[in-house]
Amino acid sequence: MATHGRHSLARQAWAPQQMRGGGTINADGFGACWWASGGPQGVGQHRTTLPVWSDPALGRTVAAGGEGVDDGQGADGGPAVRGALEQIRTTAILAAVRSATPGMAVSAQACAPFTDGRWAFSHNGVVRGWPGSVAGLADEIPAAEAMRSEAATDSVFLWQLFRARITAGMDAADAVASLIQDVEERAPGSRLNLLATDGERVVATAWRHSLWVLDAPDELWIASEPTTDVGWSEVDDGALVDARIGRLRSEPISMAANSR
């Protein structure tokens, strides 16, 4: 996945086309998680502060400059070295590259995706005025969970809020939609592209950041930028996507939060 297409995730890391004020390069880390077919009921995970083009877990499939190498050879024409991630067979994967917001931690624990049980979560954007602007929402997070926070970042905070809401019985789409509304009310102007998935269902938002979908008969792709030239549709800003293979629904977040 990291090397799929002319504008793969690896290429987006160093040559993004739709950052929308979020920096110029995604070099502060890379993460991926996956759901193994027939495997244990959990999520495999890999996170690093290395930029994706330097991560040995991807072997030699990422050539100099972030281009994907699909011909079985390395950048110098020699045999490609298989990395650990290349050998995983899975039914679903969530991967992300990171451009750290100034003042926030640069660590593997701060890199999406964040996981718990079968759920995984990522955030593309920034919470304005964090942490003070949204401090009042912290009461939702159990004290023990807050003390085990992976990193002091806005993305981890949003993940903790999402997890608290679904643990309390809220539907994933309701949790995401209400989270957008609650944060926007307290921190207007935030960029809040959220994505949550259990490996089958995907809930994602477009909120002041680009989001694209490729809905094919046997596969579903949701990404910040298209990885190939055909088949993709841009999600309207302010919309929530609730999808699984063979079924995709998109609606304004205000309607998604109030219609269930």
C-alpha cells in the first residue's frame, strides 16, 4: 500500500499536493496497522519516527525520492530486499505519514495509527489552541486512560475521546461526527480529518483537509490524496464517509451527528 500508484503514500510523504497549510513535507514518522485474515482478534502495528522512504520495514520497495519500485529490483537495479511489512498478508491496512505540529512530540508513539482491540484511528490536521482550547473535553477520558496517554499531542487526545465514546456504547459514526462538532465549537478553524476503522467498516471525515475515495467492487480506498490517476472521487468538505466494501455513504457531518 505504501508504494501503490504513481502518487503513493511514500511519494506523498515528500511531495504532497494537498497539504492545505499543514506543512510542506511528511518526514516526522510513518505508521501502519493491519488485520490478518484468520489471525488473532487484534491489530498488528508498526510505527517509527523514520520517514517512510528510510524505513527498513519496507525493504527496498521505496527507492530514492519516495518512488515505489514494483519490478522486484532495488533502486540500483539489484534484487530488492524484502522488509518485514512486505511479507504481511492482510484483508485491510491503515497507514499514515506524519508532519509534526510545532511544539508537539516527535516519537513513534505520536505517529498514527493508534490502536486498541480491533479499532484503529488516525488524524490528519491540527486542533487550534491545543491543549487549552479543548481541555474541558478531557473529563470524558477515564483518569487511568489519560495517565497511559501514548503522547502529548492533539491526535492522541482525539483518539482517547473517540475510544471513550465507543466504549460508552456510541456508534463509531456518531462518535466521530460528535467529536468534530465538539472540537470545532471549542477550537474553531481546526483541521479535523479523522479516520476510524475496525478492518471492515471505515468512518472518515473531510474537515478543512482533502479526502478522496476509490470505491470499487472488491476493494475500498480512502486517502488524503489519490494514489492513481483514475477512479477516485473527492469527498466534499464537511462530510462524513461511512463505508465498507460494496457500500459507501457520504453525508454532511451535521446531519450525521443528528440523524441517528
